[in-house]
Amino acid sequence: MPNIMPVSDLRNYSSVLREIDIGQPVFLTRNGRGRYAIIDMREYENTNATIKLLSELAKGEKSAREKGWLSADEVESALGISNE
């Protein structure tokens, strides 16, 4: 169940911070509407790494569609990997 609190609860921010854990952000509302999310720093870093990885994969797929795909042998050769 999501942990939702009014932003006014930040007056006692230490109690709000105790509620945050990986996979358990605290959502803050202002005037009854969702406004902010506070997440654990490790989760933030993992999310950013995932976004960067997906972005690079999308670039690779776009390049492959425009310039053609490489075979496994071509990739191994480009990387200097021998399959012998």
C-alpha cells in the first residue's frame, strides 16, 4: 500500500524519512493532490542507471535498423574475441 502523507508532515521530517525504504517511496500531497515523491537514494541511482541503459539500448536498436545488424561473428571480431 502506498505511503501517502500531506506535505505539512515535513515539519517533522525525520518521521517522514523513517518511512522511506527501497521500493517504498513516500508520496506527498499538497491541497489533497499528489505533488512529490521521496525515494531512497539507492533506488534513485538504480532508476537512473536503468533509464541510461534503456536509452543506450534504444540508440543501438535505432542504429541497427538504419545501418543493418551485425552477425555474432562480426561482433566478436570487432571486440577482438576469438571463439576458438
